Amino acid sequence: MKIFVTSIDTNIGKTIVSSVLCSALNYSYWKPIQCGDLDQSDSHKVKQLSPLTQVFPEAYRLQIPMSPHEAAREENVEILLKKIHLPKKKQLIIEGAGGVMVPLNYKGDLMIDMAKKFNARIIVVFKNYLGSINHTILTIQQLKSYGLCILGSIVIGDRLASSENIIQSVTKTKIIGHIPYTSDLNEKWILQQANLIGKALKSELIL
């Protein structure tokens, strides 16, 4: 199974969730496009947090921390979906860059188009803040409009039952896990989170 991890915005926690998923499910990891922080990329972070995870190299590595379409333009590169090929791995966590409507190029290709190309199932990462209900519902509805299969969502940080309940009710999409904040982010903590939500994840994924 290919699982595409996306979120309702940038810097929500996709890489942490990806690390937990890789550890919990024994999946490999791939981030097709990395923009900025090449010396400490998301691929590096996953390898640090989940050392046993097989990490595949990015298709595009861009130095500028901007949206992929503009970072690529600044570096005289064009991101082409047809040149992004899946690693030959059946069980794979794919981490997107930013949210689902992030542009990949000036031809109109979006991050959501990549998820559709790979025929991946989707996990949406969100956290509770003022405005997150709107952002989460919009993200899930857009994914559904593309005909993508959403496995569920994972909450990062503090819980807020009123927000989470209405998101599940409106979108008919289940919250399948919760990962709290920590000041001690390391391999041991990732493994603890993986153990806590592993059974629930496997049940939802029908492995």
C-alpha cells in the first residue's frame, strides 16, 4: 500500500507523523520534493527518528525554502510529474510538501495531482487552532473531489473535542490517531508513539 501524508498547511507535523507511521507499520519513506534545509532535510529527520526505516532519495532537491514551483523557477528547474517515479516498494509512506493545493510548476500541476498519480491512500495531518476546522474540512473535501481514498486523519498536539467532532461529522472521515507535542523528540519517543497507535492504524489500513 502507498500512503500519502499531507496536511492542512505547512509546518503542521507531516514529518513527525511520517516517522511514526514508518516505525509503526515498518514502511519505507519517500519525500519526492524537498525545498530548503538540504543538510537537514525531512528525509534526514525521518532517518534520525526512525533509523530502521528505508529512506529513498528525493526526485527534486531545491535549495530555496519556498513553494516548489517558485523554488524550482529560481533554480532554473522545472518540476515535471512525468519525471517523478515511485520507488519500487509496495509499502511506502510518501510525504507531500505543504498542503494539497501547493503548486509544483507553472503548468497547473498541484501536490494533489501527485497523490492521484501514485494512486496512494491519504492520511491528513492537522492540529487544533483557530481556523483549523475550515482548513481541515476544505482539505478533505478537495481530496474527495479528486476521487482519492482518505484513510483518516491524525491530530498533532493539543486535543479539542468540539473541533475534532465537527470535522469528523462534516467530512465523514475518522480521526485514526493522535500524536502529542514533546520537548524531547527522538527515536525513543517516536517508537513510543508508534507502539501506542500501531494497532489502531493497522486495523484502519486493513493490512
